[in-house]
Amino acid sequence: MKILYCLPVIYTLFSWSVFAQNSHPHQVSAYTEVGAFGSTAERTPFWLRANQYGSIPLSSPGGTLRVGIQGTLLLTDTTSVRSFIRPHREWTLSYAAESVGNAGKTNQLLLPEAYIKLTHKGVELVAGRRREVIGLVDSTLSSGSYSWSGNALPIPKIQIGTRGFISLNSWLALNAFFAHGWFGDTWYIKRSFLHQKSITWRIGKPSWRARFYAGLNHNVQWAGHTDRLPNNAISVNGQMPNRLSDFPNVVFAIRTNGLNNDRITKFDWENMYGNHVGSLDIAAELPLQTLSVLLYHQHSFEDASSFLLQNIPDGLYGIRLRTNRSSPSFFHLVGLNMEFFSTVFQSGDPALKNLQFGWGGDNNFNHAQYQEGWVYRNRVIGSPFLTRLVDAKPEYRIGYIVNNNRVKMAHLGIQATLANKIDVMARVSYSENKGTYNYPFPKTLPQWSSVLQLGLPVSWLGGCWLTAAVSVDSGELYENATGGFISLRKPIWQTSGTRIAKKPTGWL
């Protein structure tokens, strides 16, 4: 990716002024990691690969080598009185990149992260690939945010938005962004784009006993060309609407400039130009004395009927508990997450077209034009529990590419520390899988998936971070498998004040 080649140039340009003037602090760190994974089956167990940003192959065994760098450069003179009084209004340049090489059953060279970020006051501009989980959800222990979970390799994009929540007054804050991305070329469609935006409001003063959140996450795959669609009601010679004049229809999900337009099909007119996927989010946060409680719900939508709540009760429901104090005891519970997820209803059976808006059978993560589904580089972009045809046992590989989108799931995640030294993370999930409305499985398929992960610092090679995990799949959707992962991460370069040896909690 071209953005990666820019990083050494940017570092050279700015580091000269940093070290020559000694007034623009530059913190940088780099690391390398080597690991291995295996399984009793040829398939890597679910929780070893899900929500890992596409970096763990679907097949086992294999080895992995990762190299990463990240840094922050303060562009404002921190010696000035103005910067001292208003420390959060400086210009800051940040960057990060990680390359991953996998070898074994599957050989891969991946770039799951490579971005440059410019921040000023409460605003940031980001270009490149960045690990993200989007939506009101517990990003550490969750089963996955509905539309953007971190399951797939990040899509390259340019994004402008707020730097977290910015206060508008004493009781109202806003977190929002607007992005344009590139899906690139696939076997089915060429040169399609990503439109993405998110806006979340937070209501509540710091003195309140509860704070409330409401948000919208909207993603659209649009434009592109394919030779696999004929000239019919679906496309005009395989071309999707791709002009700048079509962009308002994509952004606002409206119908304009479509009547008597030979570029626009009836399908485009009815489906608002492109493949729309998103969620309406609500949450309540209760900051107690020793415990923080977050209650949240993501209402999934795919079209007008589900956006207007006709697919209730579908969506993700969750509660997160997080302790606010450390404990000297041998076992300290840091966080607990419980979730329930459903996409079974989908506004009702598509054969029963009795809705006020649209029709039933939302067919989550599938689309008649973008027939690869809500997928990027062979991984589902949203919740990993809506699974692809190739993930299932051979006898259940029927229908669409995302052939299992009518799912009920219960999930439990736990984060803890042992002896104030060992990080522990565990997930266990139970799902009931029905296939799709048009291609149902012969029966409901139960599935258990679990993982136990430990991480601890070791003195080897001058100080490293050791991660080990074991995962088990048992049920009827996937082939039964028990697998493991082990890795050693070593910081290879870091300036004073930075620390990179420890991996972010929840990452393999």
C-alpha cells in the first residue's frame, strides 16, 4: 500500500527538526512478534480468527511473523505559553503500520494497519487502514459490533471526524466522522467504493448518576462494475450508479435523479443506490463507586423496513460491567460482558409482503448487485456470527455467499488478572443457526465456540510479552476443532515514555 512507503519519508522530514530544535517531542516505538497456531481440524477454530482484522488464516496449522511501528509527533511548540495553557489544541501527527506474514496451509502477506493521522483541537483527519470497531459496544469482550466488528481486514479510506467525544455544552457531547473508502477489485465487482458515517450523542453531566447515548452507523458499498450482471432490472450493462450526482442518494438514502434516467434501474431506485448496512444504537452508562455499567442495544438495518424498526426484535443487546479499582487479591475481575444477538426475524418472511414500508426478508449482509455480500477480502465485515458459505460444513454450503444470516446467539466475555501480572481473557458463545429465508438449513444448527487467552510479561530476550490461547468449537455448523495459538512480542525500538511490549487486551 502506497501509504506505507510514505512513513519513512515523513519520519525523516520531521525528525530532523525534532532533534535539531528539541522543541517538538516525537515518541516512536516498534515491535516484532513471532507466533504459531494449530488445530485438530484443518479449519482454525472460530474464536482464534474472528474479530482479528483478517490477520489469522481460516486454515491451520501455520506460523505468523508481525512487524509494527507507531509514533506521535507534536507539531506545535510546547514551550509557548499558549500551548501550556491549552495543551489539547496543538497540531499532532500520528502514524502506525503493521505487516503480517503467515505461512503454512495458507501463505499470506497482509497489511492490517497503515495510516497517518493529523489532529487539531477536537478534530482528526485519517488516511489509510486503521483497526476500528464502530458502534456502541464493549470493544474488548464483545461478540462483535453489528456492521463493523473488526472481523475483516480494514478497508483503506480517508476519514474526518471528532477525536472521541467533544463537549458542546455542560450536558451534551458529540462523537462523529465521515469517510470515503475503496473496496478495490474482486472476482465479482471492480472499483466499488465505501461510504461511511457515524454520529453518536452523549447526554449527561459528569455529576449525573447516568449518562445516555444515541447513535447512527451507516455504511454503503456503491458504484463499481461487473461483467457478471446482464443488462436487466438489476444493472445497466453491469454498471452501478457511480457519478458524483449519485452521491447524495448514497449519503442520505434518498431517491433523486432516477426517473427517466437510462443509467438508473428500477432496483437502484427502490434500494437507494448501493448496499446499505448499519445500526441504530442506544446505551446507558451508570458510573457507580467501584463499578461502571454499560447497557447497550444495536438495532440492525439493511433497508427501509428495518431502518423503520419493522424487524424488531433483531439486533445486538449487551451489558458490560467494568471494575474501577485494582485489587491485591490473586484473582481480580476487570470486566464482564454478556450479549444476546438475533437476526432471525428480518422484517418477516419475504413471501409475506404486508409491511407498510418495503417487504420482509432483509437477507442481512447479502445483496442482489454486490453478490459477494457485506464481505471484504473473504471476511464478513460485520458480526462474525453471520457466516459465509465456505465456513460451514460441506453439507450446509447452500445458497448465498453469506449463507447463514438467521442467527440467535448468547455470549459471555470475561477479563481478569491473576497475581497482578497475568492477563486473562475468556469468551464463550452459543448460537442457533437457521441459514437464510430463501435457503434454510434442513434444521436449526447449534454451535458452541470458546477461547481462553493468557498474556504475561517475561524476561526473555531482555523483556517480551507472551500470549497463549486455546479455542474449542463444538456443534453442527462447523467441523469440531480444538486449536491453540502462542506468540512472543518483543519491542525493538522505543523512545523514552513509550511502551509497546504488551499487546492490547483481547488481541491474539
